[in-house]
Amino acid sequence: MQRDVKAVLDGSVGGVIGTALMSATMMAGKRLGLLGEHPPELLAAAMLRGSRVPTMKGQTQDALAVAAHFAFGIGAGALFAVLHRRLRLPIHAAIHGALYGTGVWAVSYIGWIPALGIMPSAEHDRPGRPFVMVLAHWIFGGVLGSWVGRSEKHR
């Protein structure tokens, strides 16, 4: 139990760091004209449309998007850390994390996001966005895995 609590804490911190670097990758993709509107912004707008919260625009909606993105990253990071420590796969933690990031991307951008009508599936999305988002998820997962795996040599 104590081991899982430590894993959740490690994964949560790794999730914050990974999400920050993922966000930087997405901002670079937007500056290059590959991303369009950030998916977390589209998700926040969809959440607000489906809620009873009064209409939010501008900075308030942007803040909600950032908070929701980091909350998702923290949760995904915590789950990864518990799985990583329990599975003990014979691969480097950063590679395990990148594979996990790919899974998060696939479940999200081929699965629940298009199923809810928030964005088109990756194969029907605007050119460039799927590449940026896969890359961003690899960075998220690789950083997350590196953070979570940093203490493996000391056990």
C-alpha cells in the first residue's frame, strides 16, 4: 500500500512535468501552424457547453483548459506510476512511458474525444495536428517514465 502511495505521488509529479513539456510542444506546433486550436481548449469549451456553468470566454475558459489539462496529466501520471511499478516490464521506464503516452493519445484522439463529437478522429483531423499531438504525448510519456523510473536503480 505504501509503495502505491509513493508511486501515485511520483506519477503525479511526473505528470505535471510531462504535461508542462507537452504543452510547450503543442505551443510550438501552434506557432508552426500545425495545431490550430489547442485540444485542451476544445475540450474545455465542450465541457462548458455541456454544463450549467454560465458562459465563460477568454482568459477564464483558457484557465479552465490549462487546469483540466494538468489535472488529466496528473491523473494519467499517477496511473502510469502504479502500473509501471507493478508490471516491472523489462524496458527502460522512459520507453514504457512513451508507449503509455501513445496509448493515452490513441484512446483520446481515436476514441472518446471523437466519440463525444468534440474533435474529429485523428485520421480525419486537420493536417499536422495528429503529428504534433502524438509527438507531444511521446514527450509527456517519456518525461513521465524518466521521472518515475529515476529511483529504480536505487532500490
